[in-house]
Amino acid sequence: MAGKIFYRKRAKFSEADKKPRYRVVAVLDLNLRVQAEHLRKKELEMIAMEADAFLIELEDESDSAVSMH
């Protein structure tokens, strides 16, 4: 069974920034330790490919129309 890497966009991000825009939130069924705080999409894809894992992007709170409360 392949593992899963859950990630989301950084909270403080603008299109003008040249900084990495993604953050790993959780890892399921993988022995993986992430050293960087923020990653680029290409870096996430390369890690997932080497770890034989799926990448799952989490929704932004502002994008979600359904409230959990």
C-alpha cells in the first residue's frame, strides 16, 4: 500500500513571492521526516515519487463552503 503526503498552501503567500509556497501537514503510512518548513510543488512531487506516495492537497479554509460546526 502506497503512503500519502498531505500538504497545503502557505497561509502567508503572495504571487509576487519567490519563496516555496507549500507546507507538509501530515504523512500516512510512510517513514518520512521532512526537514524543510516550506517546499515547492516540484520538490513535493519528487519526494512523493521516490517514496512511492500519493500527494493530497488540503483545501483552504477560505475555499471551503461547508462548515464543520
